[in-house]
Amino acid sequence: MSPRLTALPLLFVAASALAQTAPPAAKPADQSPVVPQVDRRELRLPRFPSRDFEAGAFVGVFATENFGASAVYGLRVGYHLTEDWFVEGTFGSTQVSDENFRQILPGGIFSSDKERLSYYNLSAGYNLLPGEVFLGSRQARATAIYLVGGVGSTDFAGQKRQTFNFGFGWRILLGERGTLRVDLRDHVFSLDLLGSNQSTHNLETSVGFGWHF
């Protein structure tokens, strides 16, 4: 018999002996999650002010059709519905002169040299082009170019007329609350001062400051 065949039984005997003396396989570790025994605190969420309301004042120039331009001043109160839409109420006043007519017509058109023109309106606006302007290399301010239009009333020379206004403006935020605005609007209303009732276009250019709260 060959030596290889005689060695095979000895190998089987050695393998069975090793299997009997080998230690048992380790059990897998417990995979259950660890539940922390920690008392959770009740947190009070901070309430940040919305600052959607805006109040301010403005000054500018009001060009009354047929009567020239004069200084105008007024107040605004607004509410920002969303980041794009806002509504506002405006009151403005100016003194209109008929000096040019007094050079032609004896006594002029008004009972005195100047007549007060005042108006109020309720308008809606849309931020058409929001963006930023950089002041130096480290400061940036939010800005917006907006469209605005609405309806109201004008009191002038004893006549109260329904008025439509429309135009556009530019706004820049100064810090967290302040706002600087530049507006250009056309106030359209009818007048009967020169012998016929006619629709007039009265351009207003103003600069204003607002405060958010």
C-alpha cells in the first residue's frame, strides 16, 4: 500500500480531534438600541416681530396742470401683505398759485393768490424688481423698484373730485426698520375752473422716509 493512502486515516482522526477541542463560537452582541433616560425640557420659541406695518412722511413737488409746480408734503401708512405686495394710505397737501392767470385775467381765477390742494388715496403696490445695492465692500442694503396705483379724492378750489393715481418708485432699507423712498406718480382727476370740465394729469415727485413696526 502506498504511503499516501496510509496517511489519510490519520488526517481524518486529527481533524475530528481538533473540532472537539475548539471553543464554541461567540454569540453576536445585543443590537437593541440604547434608550436614554433624560428628562426633556420644554422650550419656549422666540417670537420675532413681523414689522409689516410702515409709517412715514414725504416732501416733493406737485405739478398741477395749468397752474405750475409747488411744494407738496404728506404722510403715508402702509401694510406689507407679502414680500411682493403691499397696500398704503396717503395724505398730501400743497399750495397752488394762479399768478400766471392774474397777469392776463383781472382778479385771477382763485379768490386769493393761492388755493390749497389736498388729497388722500388708498393704493396697492407690487415689488417688481427686488435686489440689493452695495455701500462699499462690506455693506449691502435691500432695494426694490415697485409699481403702485389706487383711487382716492382731491379737494381743490371748492371742488372734491375722485382721483386715480398710478406710478412707480424705488425703496431702500436702512437697517432693520428705516426705509428711504423715491416716488413718481400721476394724479388724474377732472376740474371745472377754466369754463369746461376737463381731465387733468398732475405729476408728483417725492422723497420720503418710513419706519417699520
